[in-house]
Amino acid sequence: MAALSLLVGCENNNGVTKFTKPPVVVIETPSDGASIDEGVPVSMRGRVVDENFETSLSSISATWAVSGGTVCEGAVFDTNGLSECATVFSRGTAQITLTAINPDGESAVGTAYVIVNKNEAPTAEIIAPEFGGEYYSNALTLFEGNVIDGEDLPEGMTVEWESSLDGV
């Protein structure tokens, strides 16, 4: 019996393709569908996972955007893959995106939508003592006021009186 051996090879590797997994980005806070107040700074936090750069996650660039506008210029991922950004939101529905681009140019985007509620400052009115009235230092003076807030219940508000003589 005769045996035949055949050895086949390629002279170049132009047909070889390297497959890598792109990074994965998740926005942790605020969560998708969260309700937040307008005009109040909100801390956003996101995380990146990248198998190709798991020992150098801080080499991955981070870009935060709210409804298409970039916020937190110079944001980064730390060595644990976390990125944080604080910003204020305008009323309505807002889309938050966190984009990660690793040194190989592979990218991923995490997205969350939040509902931004109206948040107006309360109004305060001094009812007593009346302006221009006569008051004496040896007699107690009654202070009375009215505070109104369109979003918050009275139980959740703190009210303070302050004078130029006695402070708070």
C-alpha cells in the first residue's frame, strides 16, 4: 500500500480576519424611565466592559450627551470601568447617552430615557408683622407667613425665618 501525504499552506494571511468583541456600555443611574426634577443637578453613572481592554479600561474614551448635546467635557472611565457626570435637565423627555470608544476604534452606546418634571421655586409671603407697623423691643412680635409650592407637599418643605439682627 502506498501512502500519499499532502501538505497545503498559504503564503500570506490576507484572508485571515481578527474578530473582537466591541465594548458594552450600561447607564446605571438614572435608570431608564426615571422621573427627575428640572434645574436640579443629577449625577449620572455608567459602566463599560471591554474584554480586549479589561486591564486598561481608563484608556477607553467616554462621551456623555443629553438629548444630543454633549455634557461633561473630558469625561473618562476609571480603572473599574465607571464614568460619572452631573448635569441639569430641562423639562420634558430627555435621552441620555454614554458612548465608549476603545483604542482599537470599536464603540458602544448606552442609552436611557428620563422624564424631567416641572420644578419651580416656592413662593413666600410675609403676612405679619405688617410693613410700617409699630413694634416694641420689650414685647413679642408674631411672625406669620404663607409658603406655596406647586410640586411639593407642605410636609416635605423646610421653612426658615431670617433677620439682619438675629440671623436664622
